[in-house]
Amino acid sequence: MRTVISLRPGGLGVFTFLIAFALAGCSEARTAGQPPAPLSGPNAYLSARALDNIVFQPGTVADIRPTGKVVEVRLEAATSRWELAPGKVTEAVTYNGTVPGPTIRATEGDTLRVTLTNKLRQDTSIHWHGLHIKNDMDGVPPYTQAPIRPGATFVYEFTVSHAGTFMYHPHVNAVAQIDNGLYGVLIVDPQQPDAPKPAKEFTMMLGAWNLPSSGGMAQQAPGETRGSGMPDMGGMMPGMGAMPGMGGGSGSGMMMNYNWFTINGKAFPATGEWVVSENDIVRVRLINVSNLAHPMHLHGQDFKVIAKDGEPLAAGLQTVMNTLALNSGETYDILLLANNPGVWVFHCHELHHTENDGVEPGGLMQVIRYQNAKTAPAAQPAATPRPQQPGMPGMSH
Ligand SMILES: [Cu+2]
């Protein structure tokens, strides 16, 4: 049978439309992965469609084979003093003395060999969150291995399964160990480069801490049940009682009284600034290791979500948005196109998470500064004290 294409006027219209559509699709396929034509002019930032031209094409190969290359890492779990923000130092639990621990970066198919020495006074392990690995390397005592005892060393060795944004963390007394800083970023690169190649890449690992309060609760809402609302709880905060190296509580009685929130181990303003240039394509890897959800909101421009839990999203699922909620244990990769010069913030929109122990601004707030962009002049001191607003909803006093 032959297929007859009607050339009646109406049919022609549809046919032409289909051809145009197909050509548009081809043209998109040809340019996919290429940097977009730079937008120019003072109003370039007004285009809501600027990200449409950027289609992420992952470089991960379909048939991943071992590369024969070995990536060797030595980790030491120990308690260390760690500064979350200027003047705020805590006794943290760390890999190699920092929060997060060292970023481990390998290529899919590499052998990753990690030697972990446990300098804590309690058991630990490492779980490779998101990787497809052999069961005995998954780090979950007592099922896949015996717990790593204080003073002991354990070697994890496995073939890195696939590209993406992942993390590593203990799977023993996990609340106490993770909430006090024991975690790290694991980035696996594809065997062929992703496209487009970003001009800048940043990683944002979100953590929450349950620390003795200094009583700052100026912004605390009624009904909030954080430790800062109960001053006499300070001395018995589990952040201390369950601290490895300080007696080794189980952590099971820990309350969800998180009062410090960190990006890569630092609370604003210690989060620093990301500097970008106009028309940069910027890739951000977001990782939520905390026990809370964080709706991360970007000012001034949108971003495109390109991967979830390490898995690249198909072109049609790469969604443009400005607020991305990360649940506990999730990772996302996003691309943004820097087309709106200025100084912008990328912050958690659960606004208690942009406080340091109840005081704003703090916590999960990242400044993105376009090169040479200026910060607004500092405010003048108020001429008169602000009036009390005792009945104001949402205020604690
Ligand atoms: Cu949050």
C-alpha cells in the first residue's frame, strides 16, 4: 500500500507545519550541547527562554568497562575543631580534619581504593551513596561488613560504576556522625566529556547541625521546637552527648533541633562568594546530606535541572525553574546561564535555614557575584530604635 499525502490546502498547512517542526527538531539536535549564541543587549536578561538553547548531553558511555586506573585515597575519621562561621567553632567529626572531607573525584570505570582509619572512640563505616557497587563494599554494618572498630583500618576497593554527583558518609551511628560533619563529596566524571562544557563549576553540600544554643532566637516562629527555645537543654544537646569520642551515644534520642545550617561545612557569611562572568554557563552540583528538606531558590535568573541522583535527565525532562527542593539524601545537577549581572543570592527558602542559631542572615545562603559587580552601600544606622511589635505574628517576642 502506498501512503497518499493529501495536498489539499488544509492538509498542506499541517504538512508544512510538520516539516517545520521536524527541521526545528533537527536544528536543535545539531546545536544541542553547543554553547548558545551569546545574548547581547541590555535587556538580554529578560528572555525567559535563554536556557532553552542549552541542552545537556551527558558523556557517560552506555557500556562502562574498567579503565585500569586506580584512584587512591586515604581517609581518617576523627574529631576536630571546626569553624562553621566567624567565631563559631564546634567539636566536629571529620574526614581528614575538614567538613566536608576531601572531595573524591574519579572517572567511571576507575578503581577507587579508599583506606579508612577510624580514630574515633566508636565504630564507623563508609557508605558510597548512589554508586552501583558490590554488596560487600556498601558499608552497612552488620549486613555487608563488620563495623570498623576504634583504631582499626578498612580498605574499600571497587570499580566506579557510573558518572554523576554522589556522596560518601558513615552508616553507623549515622545521625550523630553525619550531623557533626562526617561526610564528603564524590564526583564521578564520564568517560567522554559532558556537553556543554561549563565555564564554572561549583558544588554545594548542605548540612544541618544540632548545637548548643547561645540563645539567639530573634526570628524564631511560635511552635518551633528547636533547642534554642529551651535554654536548659543546651548542656544536654545530643550534638555533644552522642558525639563520637565523647562517650558514643546511640543518637536515637536526638531531637530535630537543628539550629546551624552549612554549605560545604560553612554557614553564611563564611559560605564565601561564587564569582561568574557574563554569559558563563555554570554547573552546580547540589547534595543534601542533612536530615531536612531544603528548597533552594536562586534570585535574578533561572536554572535548568540536568541530573537527579547522578542520573542525567533526558532532554525533554530538563526542566527550567528557580526553586529546587532537595530532600534528604538527594543530589541534583543544574546549569545556569549568567545573563543578569549583579550580586545575587542562592538560598534555602525554608527561612529558618538562613539563620545562624536563630539570627538572620546566616546558614544556607550563597552569594553569586558577577565579576566587577558592586555590593550596595551599607545601610546607615537607624536614627531611632525600631518599635516593639509584641503582637506580630511570627515574632517570638
Ligand atoms: Cu533549608
